[in-house]
Amino acid sequence: MVLRVYFDGETVPSVRVPLGPMFGIFHDIGDKYVV
């Protein structure tokens, strides 16, 4: 149950859920493009 909260099928924790969609976008960009 807890894993589903922090991992929604991605390699990075889905912290964008509690923090907001913008953080998720930046997090994905930083993970893929290594900004």
C-alpha cells in the first residue's frame, strides 16, 4: 500500500502528489535530462 503511494509505476518517488504537479514536472525533467 505504501509503495503505491510513493511509487506510481515510475523509477522516482511520486512526491508530486503531495507537493503538487509542478514539482513532479521539474522532478521528471531533472531525472531524465539531469538538469
